[in-house]
Amino acid sequence: MTQATQSLSVRDLVVEYASEGYRVRPLDEFDLDAAAGELTVLLGPSGSGKTTLLSCLGGILTPTSGTIRLGDTAVTELGPDGLDAYRRRDVGFVFQAFNLIPSLSARENVAIPLIMSGTPRSQALARAEAVLATVGLEDRMHHKPRGLSGGQQQRVAIARGIVHEPTLLLADEPTANLDYVQAEAIIRLLRELRDQGRIIVISTHDARLVPVADTTVQMAMDVETADGAPQEVSYAAGEVIFEQGDPPRLVYVIESGEVEVFRRLTDGAETRLTTLAAGKYFGELGALMGTPRAASVRTLSDSRFTAYGPSEFRKEFLCH
């Protein structure tokens, strides 16, 4: 299968891990499709699963469940040797921190992936020179990273990511910490690489990348919020109002009764975080930020609440 006919397919991807004794699920039944010659932007705040997804696509992180396919390659079915070959052959990485070796020139930094995969040094350096020329750095190839601007270092990092002509290019925050002139040059370069037929997936919180994307994926949870006036709701003692990891649709103001906020641990135990009584509210951070519930809430007595959608809660309690 040629690069021009490759496509990327992600289905029902779940990543779950333990953190301080409780379970975190940054990706929950995530789907994604991308075709050759498409630039996909993963847009969202820190902690929304962007880098986790890139790590799975790049064969660095093994997901808990789900499938990833690049063309005919079932990435999630590969063993260690297969993943090594997949990373060397099919995937290019561009890291937010550049990850350039300070003691090496731009040309040598770009050649490193080829040298490590067995390409003779002279051929690897010649290829690195050609790729650096395509990213506009033919006059800087003998400079070490400390002699390059941030934008130039990012272009070296991109050149290193494409030196082996991968089908899939993964870029983590490629315009972070760049001014608008440098960012524009990087965005233009990514568009050119997309037009060459690569699949490019970029994680970012930088909205400047959205207009040039073929597809934008909002990584923050898509929350269905309650419309209209606040509603009064009641729960009997011992009822769970919401669970850790649930979508954050409402904010609850306690009118009467008492609740406990707790986390379920990986060993099945629970740890209480706090108790709240009449006059307090809970659930506001997830609802306002669009992130999953960070804890569970259960009533300690028969309780009555006023349930607000995020916008109504903001107007009533935060805009004074």
C-alpha cells in the first residue's frame, strides 16, 4: 500500500491508569478517522487526553482496549518488535520541547533516526541536508541548537520527524512558545507536508491551527447541559448523585441534607474527600470546564438540591 492510499482508523480507544490509588481514564471509547493528505488538530486543555492519544498512535503507549489501524497495519495487535518497526518505518514525531541534542548540529540531529536504523552515516547526512533544505534551513544546518531561534529549532525537529518519509506525522504542541511570526512559518510548513500526502495529527491548545485543519477534534468532553430554569431535585439517603468519570452536566446547590464527596480506589475501597451541608454547592468545576467528574457524590441523608446548568450557575453565583 502506498503512502497516498493509507488511512488512519481509531475505534473505541480506552486508556485507563491508576494515579494515587484511583483510576483515571483520559480516553474513553474514542474514535478518529484521518485520510492521507489530511491535517487533524486535537484541540483541548491540558489533561484532555491529547498527548495520550498521540502516544497511542505512535506505538509508545499501549491502550487499555480499542483498535488503531494505519493502512494494513493493526497497530494495537503488534508485539514489541513489530512496534519498533512501526515507529521506525511509519511514524514521525515532533515534540513540544524539540528534544534536540545540544552537542550536535542541525544536520546531525536530523540524521540521527536514520543512523540509528542502520543507514550509513554519509547517506543519512546527505538525506538530512536535503530535508533541511525543504524546511528552509539549508544555511543553518551546521549550527547547533543554541545558535538557532525557537522557530528554527522547531523546523529542525520537524525535519527530523520526516527524514525517513513516514506516513503518519504526530506533532505535540508544535507552535507552543512561538511568536506569531515563527508560528506562521511552522503552520505553513505543516500545510505543505500535508499537501504531500501525509497524515498529520497535531495536539494543541493553540486556536491559530484550527483554520488550517481539515478536521478539528475537541478533546474536552462534549457535555449536554440542562437548558432553562434551575430544577429542584431530591435524593434519598445513600443515593449516588454522580460517579467519578461521569459527564459533568449539572451543578448542585444543597438546599437541605448532607452529602459526602469520595473517590473509588483501584482496590475497590473508597476514600472520603469532604462532606457538604446546606448552602454549599458541588460539581461546578467539571461542568464549567467540560471535564469528567473528578470524584463521586453520595447523600448521607435525605437531601434536596437545586440543579443548575453551567451557564445558569455562572450567572447566579459567579457573575457578581
